[in-house]
Amino acid sequence: MSAVDPQTLKAQIREQARKNRVAQKDKDALSRQICAAFMARPEYADAKTVLFYVDAGSEVRTRQALPDALKDGKRIVVPWCVVETNELELFHLEDMSELVEGAYKILEPREGLRLAPGKRLTPADLDLVMVPGTAFDPRGGRMGQGKGYYDRLLANTRPDVTLIGLAFECQMFPEIPVAPHDVFMDAVITEKQVYPNPGGE
């Protein structure tokens, strides 16, 4: 019997991970626990500019952590999607009122503010990145939605930036097929533990 090719295996893992995540109970409580662990890390304490993703669908919920992050004296950044190019732009968030529901029911910066002076940042400005994902493995391997938004964003961050994935334990798999261009996480935080990344490059 021939081995499953990587693309088929990825599709199978992505489908199973999504089902697991949708079925996950107590998402609010577990998300608060995961976000608290993220904000308790030394990399967060040391970072001046932090990218938070804003949750969509069944992802680990982050929006309830944003008000506290805004009080931490850091430059808090959230992404928004340019629909025409499928690229993520970065926005300096200073108040929750700057966010409205946009494409795909995701909270995004108000259109009139997106390109305002001091509001637009680049991946090179980031010290710490909170990364969403559909599935992860203990090495820090990550699988996204399949559209490559974060792959392109992370490819343009500084080499010294810290990348931390957030996931429910049900999204962890023993090993995810990775391609040469895939970026490994420095850590993955679930409600059960923090996975180190000794094998990633």
C-alpha cells in the first residue's frame, strides 16, 4: 500500500482539526486560560510591539484579552485582510472602539482609520506574534486555513521575532507535513501545556 501523499494528509488533518475545534466545549473559559498563559510569558513582558490575532469562528478566542493587553503599556497590533490582494495589513490598536465587524464576521479596524498616520505598521515592527492555526504539532509545525495569509506575513518578520501559536489541545497532532517555506512556531500554548520547539529551524 502506498503512503498517503503530503497534500492528502494535510487535507485530512485540516478537516479533523476543524471538527475537533468546533466540537470543543467550554471555549470561552479555555480561551481565557490560554490567553492568560500567553500574556504571562517572558517574551510578552519583554516585547514592545505585540501582534494579537482577532478570533474568528471556532478559534481560540482572543478578543476578551485585548482590553487588558491595551493597558499593558505595549503597542498592540491587529491584522486586517485586504480582500483584493488576500494580504494581511497591520494596524496599531489603541481602543476597542476602533474595531468593527468586517469580512467573514471578523473584527477589523474601521475603514477610515486603517491608513491614518501612526496606525499602519509592517511585519518588521513586531517583537512577538500570536499566531492562529487549524492544527499544530509538538515541534511547532503549523497548518493554517490553506490560504497562506500568515505564511506570507511571517516570512517578512525579523529573524529575532518570537512566534507563539494558540490552540486547543484537540488541535494538536503528532506530526504535520511541512514544506520548506513553512515557518515553525517558537512555542504552542494549549489549555494543557506549552509545547517547546527543539526541532524547528
